[in-house]
Amino acid sequence: MAFLELADLHVKYGNIEVIHGINVRVEEGDIIAILGANGAGKSTTLLTISGLVKPSGGAILFRDAPIHRFPAHTIVKLGIAQVPEGRRVFGTLTVRENLNLGSFVSKDKQAISKTLAWIYELFPILSERREQLAGTLSGGEQQMLAIGRALMSRPKILLLDEPSLGLAPLLVMTIFQTLREINRSGVTIVLVEQNARAALKLAHRGYVLELGNVVIEDDSAALIANAEVQAAYLGGGIA
């Protein structure tokens, strides 16, 4: 039994099928990268895991429970949280207020306080700016806030959609280093990322999507060495 499994998953928008029966397995403790061009179905895959999009066929199993039947808020309570593409922080709320919104699944004030301290340890800049409006943060700080907000629910699986989007390379490196630390703390990670090189250096395994189909799956080292992946996603060479 996989920790998280997508089994023959199909997704439609209206009458148009965009995910064509994909199979993905995520083991506990994994970092899984999902790669592909725009329109490949990467974001749709994450949204379907989160319950924000309902599949038209197949199943999503988390610890053998069929979560594709559950509403999104129940999936969060079970331990799956998503960091959306574009960060989507609440700009007119403070950093602290944004983080508090992420803890809606918990009533344990002591646990919330402990989680908040952990997030401030991961991202010290958020502690410094806790009373600052989120809309005044830099793009990198907003990405840290979006990750922190998702972590406030103490997820077992963290889904991230394009965390490097629009960020300077040095900041991308910092955020990916923090993701590795989050994973070492016991959080399984599923990462959608167009920066394939950075994603594969972080991940244990990867899946390549093309037009809603899984066309390649392998461990990260093998994908980095794969000539087809190099040509399509790594600029034709190995770093």
C-alpha cells in the first residue's frame, strides 16, 4: 500500500479530458517531482489530490482511504495541504493573520503555538515581519508565507505548485533547501515545478507528464541522466 496513490486517474473540464488515466505512487517520506510543459496537467493533478477538482474516473487513495470522494476541507484535516501557484496570500492581512488562517483544522492552542514557532524557525524573516501586511512583502517572502500557512495544519503531505515561479535563483536555492529540511522533519512532499533541474536535485523520484499522460517515471538520478529529459527540460546537458 502506497502512502498516496493515484490509480488510473481521469479528470475532465466539461467534456474535455485533461488527465488520461495516470498512475502515481508516493511513499511516506518521499519528495516526488512532477515535471512537464505548460498544459501537461501538473496543476490539475495537485488540485484533484486536494479535492478542489473532482476526477471523472479512477481513484486517489491516501493510506488506502478513497479521498477523491471527500470535500477539500476534509482532505486538509486528514493531513494534505497545498501551496498554490502564485502564492495567493491575503495581502490586506498581516503575516501572522495569514499564518493563523492555515491552522483552521486545529483547536489545540498549544500545538498551534508550537507549529508557529517552528515556522518562524524555518523562515526567520516571517517572524521579523509578523505584523507587516502580506501584500507589502517581496515575492520570495510571500512564497515563504504561503508555505508557512500550509504547514500550520501540520500536514503529512505538502503539495507545492511552482514554488520557484518568478523568484531569483539565489532565493529559489534557499526555499528548496528549506523544503529539504521540511521533508527531513517527516513531511512527504509532492512538487510541481518547471525548474526541472532544481526539482530533480531535491526530489527522490519524478514523473514527467505530457498532455495528461505519464510518459516517464524514474528516480531522480536516472531522470537527470535521461537524454530525453535533458533535451526537453534540462537545456540539453547535466549540471
